[in-house]
Amino acid sequence: MDGADTPVTAPLAPVAQSNDCTFRTTCPYCGVGCGVLATPDGQGGITVKGDPAHPANKGRLCSKGSSLAETVGLDGRLLHPVIDGARSTWDEALDLTAQKFRETIAEHGPDSVAFYVSGQLLTEDYYVANKLMKGFIGSANIDTNSRLCMASTVAGHRRAFGTDTVPGMYEDLEQADLIVLVGSNLAWCHPVLYQRVVAAKQDRPGMKVINIDPRRTATSDLADLHLMLEPGSDVALFNRLLVEIVDRGLVDEAFVSDSVDGFDKAVEAARADDAAVTGLSDEDLTAFLEMWTGTEKVVTVFSQGVNQSTSGSDKVNSILNCHLATGRIGKPGLGPFSVTGQPNAMGGREVGGLANMLACHLDIENAEHRAAVRKFWDAPAMPEAAGAKAVDMFQRVADGKIKALWVICTNPAVSMPDADAVRDAIAGCDFVVVSDMFATTDTAKLADVLLPATGWGEKDGTVTNSERCISRQRGLLPAPGEARHDWDILSDVGRRMGWTKEFDYQTPAEVFREYAALSGVAAGFGRDFDISALSDLEDADYDGLEPVRWPINAVRTGGRFFGDGKFFTDTGKAKMLPLTHRAPAAKTGPKYPFRFNTGRIRDQWHTMTRTALSGRLSQHLAEPFLEIHPEDAAELGLKPADLVTVESPQGRALLRALPTDRVGRKQVFAPMHWTSEYASAARIDALVRAEVDPVSGQPESKASVVKVTRFNAAWYGFAVSSRALNAKTSYWASARAGNGWRAELADMATPKDWEAYARELFNAPDAAAVTVFDHAKGTARIALTEEGRLVGALFAGKEPVAVSRNHLVGLIGGEAAIALAGRPGADMPDPGATLCSCFNIGVNTILTAIETDGLMSVEAIGAALGAGTNCGSCRPEIAALLESVRTKEAAE
């Protein structure tokens, strides 16, 4: 194990709250783990900028991180406990929770209860939850939404390395000569890492990037080679690479002999596989093989496109096989690298938040490990086998086997596969507790007990990012209302269930010290995770803890793993696995002809509970959509902006059609963020089949099957409003915008009275109305005003309406006289749809600069307008605009 680093020092690490103090904290979004400098304004608000001293981002923030200040208000917050829809006290709510769990366990056994938690919890929250369930309730029925995200990587790491170890560090991305991105839209999902790669490629033009993805994404624009392989065929591709490595004599014979088991069987299986299933041309396949085998310093980055599959674990191991065969692991600028989707997915894995793990990377099936943890905790009982993984957990809820469920900081009624069935299972559960910041999520609406929890900006603890860097999240705002920290809520319930001393935590620092001490016990078993040097941190040292990579013990801080050829398996050697391509579980056919891919968009996060609070983030892509190939759209009779019904055997959604060649024929893509709070029928995971990887239990979220049909609406509409809209149409999608809201609308029946419909839509029965109707064309335009100010404007017609949406958003709350024009006057240029969310710059503004000012490079546009100069995630879209202008000019 080579390569050590030291904690990063930084000038600002205040721990006491004050109105003129800047706090060093960590972003709550993706697994990059960016450092944030946040300054309270003394009135409940904050200002935010990137922390230049944090090793993950070095001052950069993406559009979501840059907008954190817009998400810390109290709008919609759950401020007090609720029992059966009525306000309660904390004592009443926690007494009831403890009583119901005690009674259920007494009558039906410990496996009749479950916790479902989240990669957005802090490590201290996660640790207490895991301790309570596994050590004291005595069940392993605690799982996490990280099961939907990174479980296949965990399984692949454990099979190959013996532990869930990430070998490298972010700096390897800048030192590599070839970066291979597999199933990773880095530009939108991990924008700051993407910008680090962009900067490295600019500094060293010889660096190459390969993007492996069935869909062309913003990340593809950086790639020297894009492999648009068939969905699910990654194992066949990397098996072909392994064969090429052997045939070219590129095996590191000494490394394999000394440090690897299973080489021969892995190669034999790879030779028996057929790369033709990838659908790649001979030219593209040869280029990939030449680039990978011909470059020593290769980093292979993989993410959800690899993990979210019924063969996800095998995909991970097929990548690891190639790195192990060549010895390209654990050294500067080379190795496999998993990038996590959530801010503390790694922290959750470290504390045993998954149903099949113990804390500190110990194994639940290992009797010695169980005994050691039980002794350390002085626990009354420990489960001897893995508990219910996420999909199985909610199936057991549906079957009545799990009778008491506690959901913490996540929204499974939206995010789980077969989400309608999960929603119904939760609704039918005997007793459901939900801890959240909001009472309005799809899951919170199903709870018997709602517990108000603190969120980012209020919470205090640690998170671990994708490169094993532990960073502090610091509370810089007071907890609103009666909200409490999750570790504190869990501890209180533990005490009320009878374990007073064992859960007598007063601060997160106490929890962290215990967790760090337990890691020392794990190290005694030869585990990788060891932060025992932090087990005696004083409170002040914990408050001032700098970002630091683990392991952190008496002899080592940070660095890479496995460059020395030493692994954590029973033999001390890595294991290469024999693997064979397996197609996705669902099969396309005449009834369901399309392969259904799901994923994220640039400016939204998970189920939008935080990002949807920012009007700026909602302007880039303001409604749910379905990408479909233009030829498939033509066969279905679809035009741009048509609505489509998307159906699978599990569920149904209504989405806006977006014809594009970014997807292949008979493949469609939809983002997974929208909930019933923000759209009528866009809970995408309701369409996803609940098939899982047999090793990891991770669902196959990118390869279900669907059919697509045109939604034949009688009318379409667009509305802006100063208040939340009361939409009751078949299709609606709303988003915050400016000083209010915007919404897209459509329905099968035309209102008999448009003005009455508008009054109900805008909750404005007494407002003054200005109307324009064209009965021949079937159009209606209605503006409602109160005291001369625009409270709502509706534009409706038989076809999708063409109005300047961002212009209308800007009129909310202002004078209404010009609203019904739908477009700005000649003296008010229309900025167009937002492209750069960081600086709120529209596509028309950029096009005008290109066409009138002669700005013909991304850098020139950035210098003139600022677009693309902050997080940079819009740079590929700016480049695409430039290319469209060049193509147009060449054709003229």
C-alpha cells in the first residue's frame, strides 16, 4: 500500500456561529464532496462560494452547489412532529415510535421491523442507525438508497479486493494519459470532476478520453472516442479487452503471479464471450483496444451506467480484471475508479449502512467479526445473516412480513423501482415513521409519524467522498422550528427502547470518536478502513477537522491502495473472476419495443426536495421529457413538443417528447427526478422493473422495456403564477420560477369557461381578468391581476403554445399590461431558455453574441458573457450551439 498524503490545511475553520463568520463546509449533492465557504447573513440566508483550499474542488462549484443559498429558506419545511396528520410533541412522537417498534419486535421478532436510510445522511447519523438496528434490535433489516446507486461496485470491490476499497484519488484523473468513462455522464452528474478532466486535457493535449455510453451525453463532447454500445453489454466489451491484453503480451506476469488469483479461468471465460453483442463497429472496437492497451497510465471511471444493472457486479469485475491483469492499479495516474452518486454514499458503506455489511467494512457473515462488534457495542444481539436489501425490503413490507418501517432522509415512493407497488406497500404497512425536512414528499404523505429533521446548513458531522476524503459538514444556521438532528432522534428512540447508556450521545463528536475507535478493532482483522488515529479527537479538534483521506492511523494517512500488490482477501491476493455477458432481464418485443434508460439531468438532484426550491435551477429543463430517436418519433407520428404516454408492465408516465439522435434506435431516455409534487405523471421509477443483480441486489434501472404512444390532448397550455398552481389537468408539470411558478399543461377536454378555469388554476377567484380569445384558432390568453399586479397568466391552444417563457416568468408580480403579448417588445430582447444556470444566461443571448459579436469559441463566449466560466457544465451545450451556427453558415 503506497502513497500517503497529509490533511489539507486551510485558513478558515470557524466552529462558533456568528453573523459575520464564514464556515467551511461540504456540499450535500454528489459524491465529489466539494468544499463550500458559506457565510450567514444574519437574517436566515447565506452566501456561498467554492472553497479553494478543499482538495476535491479547489474552489469550483457546479450549478447545484452554486445555488445552495437559494435552498435554505423555510418554505415548506416540516417544523414539528406529526402523528396521524395532527401536530404532536416530540415526547408523544418518540414514545409512540419506540412503543410500536418494541411491540412489533416482541410479537413478531426483530426481522419484522426495518430502517430504510440514505446516502445523504451524515456519517454520524448513519452510524447510530446501524448500531441501533443491528446491535440492539438485532436485525440486519437496515438498507439505504445507496443500494440503488453503488451496491454493485461494493460487491465487485469485495469480490476482487476482499474489501470495498477505492484504490485511487482524484489527482489520478489529472495524471492519467487515458481516461475511460464507462456509464458515467461526468459533465452533468459530477461536473467538478469533469472540469478537472477538461483542465488537465487542455494542459496536456496528448491526454485522451473514451466515453462508453449507449447514449450521447454532454460528456461525449470531451471524448476522443465515443462507444455507443448496446445497453448492458459492458462485460462483453471488457472481456474482449482482457483477451487483447493477453494476446498482445501485456500481462504484468510478476504482478499476476505474486498478487492475483483466478487469472486463467477469467481469461478462458473471456475468450468464450462474443464482443459482437456490443453492437460496435470493428473500427470503433479496434480503436478502443488500441488506445487502452497502448497506454500505460489508464484510469477507468465508472458509475451508474455500470452499477444499475442485473449484471452490474460482473460489469465492475470485468473492468477490475483488466486492471489487475496489467498491474495498472494503485499507482499515480492509473487504476479503476468508482465515482459515487450521493454525498455520503461512501460514509454509509463505511459504517455498515447496507443490509449485508457490518460497520468498518467488517462482514456480517463472519462470526469473529460479529462477536467483535457485539463486544465493542456491548450489544444484546447481532444478526447472523444479511438483512433485506432495498427491493426485498419493500416486498416484505408488501407481504406483511415487515410491519414497522422507519424511512430516513429519502423518498422511496418515487425512487424505488416499481415505485407504484412500493408506494402501495408503504401505505399498507402497519406503522410507518418518516424523518424528513418536508412533509410534502410522496413518502412523507404515507407516514403515521412524521419527524422534522435538520438539513444541510443546519446539520453537523462528517461525510466521505468518492476518493475516501472525510470532510466536515458544519451547522451554520439554527435548526428551524423543532427540527432535530437524525443521530439525536435515533439516539432518543434507542434510549426509549431501553438502551439508555448505549445511546447516551450528546454531540456528533461523541459518535465520531466511537466510530473511529471501532475502526481500530476492524483494522485488527486486517480490514482496509481504519481511522483509529481520530478516536481521541477533542471536541475542538473535531470541530476544526480538515479534509483528510483514510486510512488515518498511527503509521499512515491517506494515499492509494494496492500498488504494492497486497489485498484484503483470505489469500492476500486479488481475485480475477470468470465472467460472461448476460443480457438485461427485460426483453423488448412487439408490445414493449423500446429499451428504457433513466438517469439525471444537470441542474436537479434525486427527487428534487432541495433543488426544486431554486427557480434558477428549474429553468434549464423545466419539465419531464423523453428522449427518442427522430426516426422512431416519425414512425409514431410525433412532432417536437408533443406529449407521449410511456408505459411498461409496471407503470405509466406522461412526458414531453424530445426527438434527438443522442439516443439510438428503439432506445429512449427519461430523467428520474420528478415527483407527484411537481408533475401529474412523471414518477419514472414507476415504470422500472424490480429486477436486481443477484450478487449486489442493485436494481436494473437503465434497461426496462416500454411502449410509447402519442398523447392526443385537446389543448395545451403554459402558465405563470405568483403562487403555487392548482392544476387538475391530465398533464401538468410545474416549477419555481423567478418570484413564482411556471407550468406546462394539457388535457383531453377543453374547459367550457376559460376564465373560470384560470381563476381556479391560479387560486385567484376575485382577481381582475384581461382576456383574448380566438375561437377560430382555438386559442385563449388570460391575465389575472390583483391591485394592478400580475398574479397569473395562461396561454392555451390546440397545439403546444409558442411564447417566450422566460420573459413571462420575469413579469410575475409586475405590471400586467404586456403579459398577453407572450413575447417581449423590440426594446426587450428575449434571453430564451436558460442554458447557463450559474449566471442565468439564456440560449438566445448566447446565439446573439455568436452571430453579432463574432464570438466563435466557448472561451470567447465565457469571456464576454460569463457563461461556462463557473461550474462549466454548460460548456458542451455552448459548444453544440457554436457547431449548429457553423453548420448553418456552411449550408448557406
